[in-house]
Amino acid sequence: EIVFGGGAARSREWAQITADVVDRPVRTLDQPNHAAARAVGLVALSRHGAVDHDPHLGLPLDATYEPNPANRARYEATRRRR
């Protein structure tokens, strides 16, 4: 599973494309624009032992996008042609 943040995570289409290409579920952050600030804060807290290494660390998540095998096959075919 991948947690997706940043500006592109606001797009359902990009989240689905990412899930299809990497063949893993993609979960988007509730407020994806704050991903970088949260990451920096979590690294700092982790280095000081204030948080454990739970992969989600209680981040509010919005939606989950499951990989679509038909789309995955299409992306793979396109990649091979290049």
C-alpha cells in the first residue's frame, strides 16, 4: 500500500493511474497539500523517539484506489513498445 500526498493526490485520476502502474493500493491523504510539512514533522518526532514507526502514524486518509488489472496490462503494453 502506498500513501499518496502532494498536489497530484488531489486528482482521483492520478491516484488510480498510480495504483494501476505500481500494482498496489494507493491511499490519498485527507489534506494532500500538507504532505511535505507533515513528513518533516514526523521525521523530527521519530528521530526524538516521540512517535513509533507505524506506517500511517494516524494521518487522516481520504480514499483508497485499488489497482485495475485491465489498466495495468494496458500501461505495461505501452511501456514495452517504447
